[in-house]
Amino acid sequence: MLLLSIISIIEEDAYKTFDFVLSLVPQSRNMGQQIIVRVVAILSLLFFSVDSAKLLDSCSSSRSKECGPGLYCFACIAASHCVRSTATDPFSLVNNSMPFNKYAFLTTHNAFAIDGEPSHTGVPRITENNQEDTITEQLNNGVRALMLDVYDFRGDVWLCHSFGGNCYDITAFEPAIDTLREIESFLSSHPSEIVTLILEDYVHAPNGLTKLFNDAGLMKYWFPVSSMPKNGQDWPLVSDMVAKNQRLLVFTSIKSKEQSEGIAYQWNYMVENHYGDDGMKAGSCSNRDESSVLSDTSKSLVLLNYFRSLPIKQIACIQNSGDLLNMLGTCHNASANRWANFVAVDYYKRSEGGGTFQASDMLNGQLLCGQNDVHACKVG
């Protein structure tokens, strides 16, 4: 009877079936029932995945599961279509045997400034948001670099989207250790992945960041400053970084911390274009004030910002699509014909189709094999 009931539900609504059958597993009283339930769940997914909507197919926003793997249903301004929701992992698709600077990584600007994040101060927050997914969701979807703003606040280190170098109740998101523990959990469960943190740093407490990273259990993944090239050489091979478990790169905006805490000063190692509206002018790509010129090849990494000064969620899907792809080429030309290693965006999943994931595929394709899509680099 259990099997017949499940089959009848499959015929009625395949998308509800998967959740239903899995919910039955702990209620089943013997091993035979558990096996039947799991087999039917898998078969139902396989059967209906044949007809899953593909990239750019029309869909219903209330039935996002109708889109195929790696897609979700989203409406950019007008009708809903299946658009990409996950990045391609170049390490698993192609290889991880190239230097770190020969790969590109999707980066979330103000990764912590998440829509719907509850107040942790008891005071309603009045500041901009830049993302919709949790840190864990961002990492699971293929984001590999996070921009975080860290501040001294309430005797601790907090993530704030603030102004004037100070954090306030109305601009505070959460204690930084909560986010870092999510990152530690991801690195622990994904032993072949590398995560980069780019810190806008307003922490002045002595060794405040060192204590934070120790308390979060992240020092065991630390990539040391002594191994970072300073004269334009290639970075270590990703495979070697993974083998040594040096899978967390951290950059700070405070120069003195490279000596005092062993945290890399960002602009010793990378060039970066203007952020905000100045970085979104079509046909123009120039360095932000703190960075050397983009054509400075003594810095092995290139960071490309592409987000508005004031985020507008409703139009992020447009700026994350064709406009972003065009800027990749513009900044390539300005950066001594180097493709970006990091592409920082707001609302990373919003697009008209491929979006930021297509951008990272293009960059990895160019970096790894000179093609416009990393999938063209796959051998066999």
C-alpha cells in the first residue's frame, strides 16, 4: 500500500513527491520500507528530470523546481525564465594543477549584507543590502571569494555596512565569528576547495583579527604571506595548496597588518578597478586609488568590481548579464591583457540567463585554454 500511494502521488505532482517520500523515511518501521521509499524517490527524480526546463525556458516562479539542475526560476523585469544558479567548478571540470592566478573566482560584494538578516542588536537596521543568500548558500553555489567589512563593535569584531569607519546598531549585521564559522564548516566539508576573503578592515584592536580567525578555527587553513609572490610571479599550484591544506587566503585593507598580524595587504598582490558607479562606465576601466595601475604586472592577481554605488536589486539582473560580460573585455585590455581572477558583484544569482556564472565560465575558459567557455577546456 505504501508503494501504491507513492506512485499515485508521483502521477499527481512529481515535485511534491520527492519531499514527501523523503519525509517518510524516518517513519518507516523496517529496512524493506526504507529501501522502497528511497528507490521510489530516486526514480521519481530521474523520471521527471527528463522534462525539466532548460536555460531560458519559461517557468513559473512558484514552481522553481521545474527548472533543471543548476537553474532556478527567476523573472528579470518581465516574464520568468530558468536562469543559472550555480558556478562551474574549474578544478573538477578541468584540473587543479595550474597556479592559483590562472583561475577565476566568483566574488560577492558585501557578502554578509543579506536581505532578511535579522537584527542582532535589537535595533532595526538602516543600511543597504547586497545579497540574498546566506554565506553557506553562496559557497554551495560556487562563490569562492567573499568581500567582508569588519569593524570594532561592542567589544568584538562585527560585520557592518557602515560609514565613517565606525559601526552602529543601525548598520551592524552580525558578529564576524558567525560568518567565519560558516566558512570553516564549508572548508572542512569541501577539502579540495579554496576560499578567499577580501576585508575592508576597520578593526584597530591589537591582534583583533588574529584572535577572530583563531576562535573561528580557520588558522589551520591559512595560506601564509611568505608564500605569496610579490613581483608578478605565478602563485603556487592549486593542487599544492590543497595538499598542504593552505586553502584560505585573507587580504586586508590595512597595510601595517601584513607585518603585525601576517595578513596580506591586498594591494601588494592585486590590482583592482574602481568600485561603485565609477567601475561601471561602459568602455572604461581604471584603478581605484589604493591600487596601482591595472597594467602593473608586478601584481599577479586582478580584481574586477562591477556593482552600483547604491544597490538596486530589481535591475541587478541586467547589470549582471551582458553589461558585465562587456566589462570583462574592457578590463582585460586595461590590465595588460590579463583576465580578471576575481569578479565582485551584487545579487550574484540575478541575471537574464547565464549572468555572473557565465562570466566566470568565460574567464576560466580564457585563463585555462584561451576559449570563451571553460567547458571547452575539458579534455575527453
